[in-house]
Amino acid sequence: MTADKLKQYIGLFGGLLGAVLLFLQTLGISFVWFTDDSINAFTEVLVKAVPFVLVAYGVYKNSYIITEKAKEQENKLKEKGLK
């Protein structure tokens, strides 16, 4: 899944939250914390957090010092001259 597609899904989720907000307002139900500003802030947090999580996962997967299996793999690569 590309970053652009992920942003589209986050935007879709924000739009869905906006539709829920409008629906609740037509019923006369309102929450102090559930506003357009809180929805926008939440979607912005998601847009900023998702790339961070993807990068952190990439760093974790490419690190050879975290797990024993990764240390063994690194040693085998060094023995074969591939690293």
C-alpha cells in the first residue's frame, strides 16, 4: 500500500467522521469534544503518525541487533562475504 493510498483512506475516514457529526447534529445530539476541529486534528495526527510507524517498522525489520535470529543471519552474510 502506497503512502498516497493510505492518505486517501485516512481522508475517507475523516469524511466519514464528518458525516457522523452532521448526522448527530441533525438529531440534536452534540458532544463538546466531537467537532470539526477535533476531526481535522485527529486526521492530521493519523496522516503524520502513519509514516512514522512505517519508518519505525522498517528500521526494526532492517536492524540486525534486535533478535537472535537477525544476529545469526548477519553472521552468515558476513561469512559469505555478502556484508
